[in-house]
Amino acid sequence: MTDAAVYIRQTQAGPTDAEQRAECALTATAKGFRVIGEYVDVESLDGRAGPSYREMLYAIRGRRMQIVLAYSAERMFRNTHAMNQLLAFASKGGVRFHFCRENIGTEGQSGEALIAAMNLIGRLDYQRKVERTRIVMQTKRNEGLVWGRPRSTTDETEREIQRLLDEGKPVNTVANMLGVGRAVVRQRARDRAMGVVE
């Protein structure tokens, strides 16, 4: 018998937990899956996954289930980038997905074709985003507007970067606090690790 886990994503809009659970239960019964666990992902206000999502990733890596049942592909994947990451991660562990509302899954031969199509869609979506970003940046530059965060820093900012790194603050936090590019802070952290900083 195939061991399945149910994934439920809570959001302010969309199907309720009960609706998602019922749809997954119908599919499990119809296909003869044995449900061995449930992951209820309480999404944060900014759309980030909750701790239950990470627990599911650990379970996938540990091959505790063979398939993950989700109400729909929209419930399972937040965006195309997350979709491709999760598909690649799960395929390494031999874990597949089934989307109950659409009645399609990544198992079997047709599943391989579905994964290939989803990967293609993800790559196209990423390329479009990169293209749009380039166009916006070029337009802003042509208009003489400042775009992005400064890559050069003052002596005072450099001292603040070092102070915050001394306190053990993460690179992203330092960049956000000081309003400088993450690449700048990351380079300072690397310099420190190599003993380049005076």
C-alpha cells in the first residue's frame, strides 16, 4: 500500500482546512493510499511557509511517505520558483505529488511529463521576470532616477557594517538596517572571515 501525507495550506482566502482535508480523503480512498500524516501549513501574512511546511520537507527527505496529497496545485505551490524547487527536492527522495481537485499527479510516466512541463513553465516565468526587471532598471536609469541600493559606502557606514557583524547580525539584516546592498555586506563578511579587515 502507498503511504501518503496530506498537505493543507491555510490562507485568509480559498478553501478551508475541512474542504482540503475532505478532498484529499476522497482521493486517498479512491486510489487506495494509506494516509500516515498531515501537515497544516499556517501561512504568515507575508505569504511565507510556516513550521509545518519545513516538517514536511524533513519527512520528504527522510522518505517517510511515497506521495503527498494536496487539495490543488495552487495550494501546494506558492509560485513557479517554489514549485520547481520543491519538485526537484522531492524527486531526489522519490516522493511524488497528487493534486486532488485536478486529479493529476507527478507519479508514473504521465507524471514525468507533467514535471517537465512545470519546469519549463517555471523557467519561462523566471526569464520573463528577469527581462521585465532589466527593462524597468534601464528606464529608470534613462530618466536619471536612482535604482536599487547603493553599492558604495561611506566610512561611517563601513564602521556600522563591522559593528553589526561583530554583534553577530546576519548579512540580510545588516543590509536592511543600513539600506545598503546585500552584496556589499556579504563581501565585508567574507573579508572578515579571511582576516582582511583591519
